[in-house]
Amino acid sequence: MSDLKSKTCKPCAPGTPPLSRPQAVSLLAQLPGWSLNDTASEIVRTFKFKNYYETMAFVNALAWVAHREDHHPDIEVGYNRCHVRFSTHSIKGLSENDCICAAKINALLGE
């Protein structure tokens, strides 16, 4: 099992299939706190913080990681929470890129 956070995202070639449920579950084992949706098409996690400032600092750090990887999540932000969803829109499902970014987001918090 390779360390996801040491990898970098790569564009999905046309016709690349999304990860199967077993593949997604296997990668998810490396991503504490993340869960797979019912259709195995995205991974999600809600992060909790003490206040708005900490939440926004996290969102900005997350945005920097996403920009560096050129792989962007859907983000919902509230006063003390940030809900993050990763899916690869070009293949209409999950790719390893989603898991790489999730691992890098976890690393922001020392996980």
C-alpha cells in the first residue's frame, strides 16, 4: 500500500473508469474520517473547528492544496465547520486523485 499523501494528482485519460466500490473501500482505509457515499461516487468528510477564524484558515489551506494538485473539491463552509466532497467530474465518479487530495487535506491537521 503506497502513501497517498506522497503522490500527486494526474489527469484522467479519456475513457478512464471510476474506481470500483472495492477499490474505493481499499483506498478509504488510508483516509481516517472520510466516508464513501451510497453510490461509491464520492468521498466526504466534515471538519469541525473552534471558531470562524480556524475554519477559514483551514479552507484557505485546503484551497492551496487543491490548487497545487489541480483537483478541486466541493466545499460547504459554516461558522465552525467545513464539509468537503471529492469526486472526479470528468469520469463521473471516484479516482485515485480524490483519495490523494483527501490524504493531503488530512495531513494539514496532522492526521
